[in-house]
Amino acid sequence: MRLALFASGSGSNVQAIIDAVQAGKLNVELVALFCDQAGARVIERAEQAGIDTLVLAPQDCPSRQAWEEAIVAFLKERKVELIVLAGFMRILGEPLLEAYPEAIVNIHPSLLPAFPGRQGIQDAYEAGVAETGVTIHWVDAGIDTGEIIVQEKVRIEADWSLDDLAQAIHQVEHRLYPATLQEIIEERRED
Ligand code: GRF
């Protein structure tokens, strides 16, 4: 299975996926990284792993449509079969969704449908809920709305700071994302 990673920032989830592939726990080929933020740390991580990278911001294209078409062309050239969003901070539009139906996965740091959007960890912490967690889901045109594949709960202990919660969430993400991707590709092989 030929997989592309999309990310905008630090890329700790991308790193967890790269590490799982290198350890033989995730049987995919990482053939592309797409990043919309020049200078993002994730670009170095992909370079170190020898993954072909495209960095392109929508503002550098004549239109949003042209931006997505350029991404689709990059992916098609590399025969990508599955897109994995890992801290990718933009909503996808028609060109990508139509080119990759039921083939785009996202990870979100809350128990969706609770706390969608950019600050899922902080929003849960500030709401004072007893538990939050991680959701992995298929991507549709909404914001964190697609069909849920798996969720894992994280209990928020009374003495935790926001940073403690963020660390606990990221630990779950780094284990759950590679393991779930492996399950997805095994299921697809059986189809
Ligand atoms: C993760 O918490 C992920 O759930 C969210 O964005 C964060 C990305 O972190 N969508 P990183 O770039 O993988 O370190």
C-alpha cells in the first residue's frame, strides 16, 4: 500500500508512523509527504527518512482549486493509494476528496464529536470534562466529521496541567495511529 502523509507542523505523529514502518510494524510504503507550511519541522523529518516532499501553500497558487490540483498531481505521479493526515491544519476540498474517495484518514485529539476544530486538547481541558481522548476517522468535507474508525479514552487526572494532558494525548496518538493504519491496510488487502 502506497501511503502519503499530510502535515503542517512538528510532525510527531509523522515520526511515529515513520518509526513504525522502519521497525516493520506498519507494512506500507511512505512515498510522499505534503506540507502546506514552509519551515515546518515535519519537512526535516521526512527528508531524513528519504520521503519525497512537496511544500506548497494555497497563497502561492492562483486559486484554492489550483492548489489542490497541484497536490493531486503530486500524489498521482507517485501512485498514492491512501492519504494520512497527521496534524494537517486545513480542510480538504473537492479535488482531493474526489480523487481519493474513502481513502483519507485523520487523527484528532478529542473524543469526536466532542471538541472538533483546531484546539481539541485545550478545549476539553478548559471545559473541565473528566475524560477526553483520541479519534481516528475517515475524512469528508466537514471539519472533523467523517466516519469514526477508532477512539481511545484518556482520563484527565485532577492535578494535571494542560501540558500533562497534551503529553498523555500524544502518547496515545503515537501508538494508536500506526497500529490502526496497519489494521486498515490489512482489511483492504482482504477485500
Ligand atoms: C495532533 O495532536 C493531531 O491529533 C492533531 O494535530 C496534532 C499534530 O501534532 N490533528 P504533530 O504535528 O503530529 O506533532
